[in-house]
Amino acid sequence: MALTVGLRPLTRALLRPWARVPGAALGRPAAGSGDGVRCFGSPRVLVEPDPAAVGVAVMKMRNPPVNSLSLEFLTELLISLEKLENDKTFRGIIITSDCPGIFSAGLDLLEMYGRDPAHCAEYWKAVQELWLRVYLSNLVVIGAINGISPAGGCLLSLSCDYRVLANNPKYAIGLNETLLGIIAPFWFKDVLVNTIGHRAAERALQLGFLFPPSDALQVGIVDQVVPEDQVQSTARSVMAQWLAIPDHARQLTKNLVRKPTADRLLQQRDADIQNFVRFISRDSIQKSLHVYLEKLKQKKG
Ligand SMILES: CC/C=C\C/C=C\C/C=C/CCC/C=C/C(=O)SCCNC(=O)CCNC(=O)[C@H](O)C(C)(C)COP(=O)(O)OP(=O)(O)OC[C@H]1O[C@@H](n2cnc3c(N)ncnc32)[C@H](O)[C@@H]1OP(=O)(O)O
């Protein structure tokens, strides 16, 4: 899937061979990777082969303070995912967070507030790309959700094949866009409907539900809820179960199930980008984003 077509110089520069990142070349321990484990990645994404599971990589999101999906962060995630897809030694990825208490705060609001249409278009293209890359990945992708996961963070989780959520009442998950005065795009909606059903999705989307773990399990937005210190080990054991299936058969089946949903976006990516730019540029929407960003600041007292 072409990554750099139509992206501006900034993003193409970020997509340059990731090995440019000091100490993060495949085979050399990246800064802070501790015991020399062979890993790679970039400033905001650390990818470590799982020492206890052959063919499994753990992708740690580390864009403090809240793993908000900025353009740079999206680009680094895309680069890491592409490298894993192209490295045939890997069959599965566990996606998790290195930011305490937060899986991902979703799309970076500052990429959509006060930005020109060209930037919004570039940003939305990267958001589309991340979803398509995860949702259609040939790898087994398991979300080890160790923090709160609103909106874009929920979409990332829903795009995994399986979701393990830590049993901490603060770690709510959901597509809460209406609480911000915006809406979830059709492909966010489609993934939620596919996961929890039409009526539950309709209600959750309109009310901007953020489901605490027990409710998230009950409605089906996550597959398992476990004590916080068992999230990674549970993700690893589920991965082993999924990797026991022959890759080719599993990949063809995943594609059979997911391609119709992905095609709805693939067939209208440019129109979706234009719709997003028109929508997000509305004065009323910019005002909503401003009010929401102010609320976040006031919350800190
Ligand atoms: C007709 C329609 C046609 C077409 C429509 C087509 C498309 C429309 C599509 C529009 C876009 C929709 C899709 C949007 C998806 C999204 O993801 S929007 C983002 C949603 N995210 C949230 O609501 C989460 C907001 N954040 C929080 O609730 C909290 O920060 C937290 C619970 C995640 C963490 O709380 P704390 O630990 O207390 O941390 P703080 O709140 O103090 O935050 C620290 C710091 O980070 C900043 N920040 C937090 N979240 C974001 C974010 N998402 N983006 C940018 N920045 C964020 C926060 O402001 C603080 O900043 P500082 O004050 O420290 O500078």
C-alpha cells in the first residue's frame, strides 16, 4: 500500500528510512531498550521482539503525555508497522502503551484545530492510512490495552484482531466524538457496528459512550478484561492461540471478513478527505474543538 503518495515533504521526510533514528536500527539496541534486546523503532514507537514468543513483536506507543495521534506519531507508527509487515520473521504484533494509564488519547486535537485545509488533508490521509494498515494487516494484531482509550484510541483498539483490557475503572474505551461536538466518520462507525452490533453502536456513538472495563466486556467492545499486571501475559497467550492457525488460512479469512468494510473507505479516500476538511474547517466545529481544549486545560486547575 503506497505510503508516501500525495504526502507533503514533511511527512515524506519522516518516512525516510527509519534507521536514521540514532541507535534504533534493526539489530542494535535502541536507546533505553535495556538488556540489549534486538529491537527497532523511533523516538515515539519502540518495537521489541517478544523474548518469550518467537515471531511476535511488542509495539510500545510512547508519545507522552497521552499518546495523542499527532502526524509525526502516526508516521512513526506507519513506518514501524510497514517494517514488521515486510519482516517475514514476524507473524504477530502486540500493540500497547508506554504512557502510564493511557493507551491513546485519540487523534491529536491540535492537528485539527486552527490548521489550514492542506494540513488537515495531509493529517486525515495519515489517519486513514493507520487504520487501513492495522485493520488489514496480515499479522495477528492484539491490543494490550493498558490505559484509557477514547475516540481514535478506541479505533486503534477496534482495528486489532483481539482486545485485552486492564481491569481499571479509569480505563474507559469508546468513540466519544459527540462529546467534543464532532462526529465519528463512517469507517469508525462501521468498525464499531461490526464489533458490538448496530443498535449498541448507534446508541454508543450518539451518546459518546466511554465504557468502563466491565461494560466494555459486556457490550463486546473488548474481548477480555484482566488484572492490570496480566494484560501483557494474557495478550501473549492469546497470540499463541491465534498463531497456531496456519497463516495463509487465517489471513484469507481475515481479509474475507474485513475487506468489504475497508473497501468502503478505499473506494472513496479522496472524497472522505475532502469531507473531513470541509467538516473540521466549519466555524462551529472549530469552536467546539476550542471549547473542548479549554476544558482539558481547566481540568488541570
Ligand atoms: C457531516 C459530516 C461529514 C464528514 C465528517 C467526516 C469526518 C469528521 C471527523 C472528525 C474527527 C473525528 C474523529 C476524532 C477522533 C478523536 O480521537 S478526537 C480526540 C478525542 N480524545 C479525547 O476526547 C481525549 C481527550 N483527553 C482526555 O480526556 C484526557 O487528556 C485523558 C483522559 C486522555 C488524560 O487525562 P490526564 O492524564 O489528566 O491528562 P491531561 O488531560 O492533563 O492531558 C495532558 C496533556 O495532553 C493534552 N491532550 C489530551 N488529549 C489530547 C488530544 N486528544 N489531543 C491533543 N492534546 C491532548 C492535554 O490538553 C494536556 O495538554 P497540556 O495542558 O499539558 O499542554
